Amino acid sequence: MSSNLSAPWTLPPSGQPAQMKDGEYQPSAPRPRLFGQGYREIVGVPKVVQIAQPPPGTDWVYAHSGPSFFVLRSVFGILTTSAAAANRAPALLLIYSGIQIAAFGAPIFEVASGVYQNTWIAGAGASSGNTVVMMPLPDNCIVKDAMKLVSATINIQGGDQWSAIALYVEEFTDQCLDVY
């Protein structure tokens, strides 16, 4: 029997029977991924959702309808307060099938005759400047069918006005889950 020095380099890949050549192995059925595996392959589509400006003295409402779902990254809105003397305190409510499941409030009161840029943002802490107010959201706040995002401004006055309301989201559809 002669010695073949290149023999170790001609063995089939690990886990394949010796009679198969490279690239011949085909699994009998695709294996489903375990939950949490392949996250980098399942990506949402970044999207900005603009919300219609509500009438003066009222809060805004966004009602989500499927079939997609969102991971909420940030919510922005400008609250212009009237001259009526009252301290306003805006909050963002998450409502599912008519039941409030979360509330994210402002770290400060917003006073009369001001223009306040309110931002709820994932992964950030609460902070405020003179007219810029940041409030935290959970990192993975999911908004799905039958859910609403609602502003709830304590002491809102008749002349107060919400404007430039926008959601920045990652949208997931059935097509996102089909990526292999």
C-alpha cells in the first residue's frame, strides 16, 4: 500500500457521508430557525408616519391598522401653548383594545405662551432644555393592529395646538419574515 500525502485534504466536509462529493449534500427539509436566531436577516423598513394636526385644544390620536406591525423608534410633536395661564404636561399613551397599557410623561411642565418640541425616543433618558423636551421610550415598543398612540396633555387649553406630529418606526410585514 502506497502512502498518499494529500489524502487528508481530499476527505469530504465534516458531517457528510464519505460517498458524497463537495456540494452534493442536500437536507431533506429546511430547518426552521429558532426564535431569536437570524435577527440580522429579519429587518424592518424605516418609515415616517405623519399624523394629521388635530383641532386647537385637543390631543392627537394615531390608530394602527395591520397587517404590518411597527417597532416605535421615536415620536415628535410641537405643542404651542396659548396665553392661558396653566402648566401643561404632555404624555404619550399606548392603548391596546381600549385599555391603556403604558404612559410616557414629560419631565417638566410646559408653561403658557411657549413653543415646545416634544420628542419621545427609544433608548434615551428624560431631559429638557428651554423648549426642547425629550422623554424615553422602551427600546422595543411594538405597535400592532388594534393599538393606538395618543397624546394626553394635562391642563390642555382651548388655544393650545399640536403640530408637526410624526412617528419614526421600523415597519415589519409578512415579507420581512420570509427573508432567509
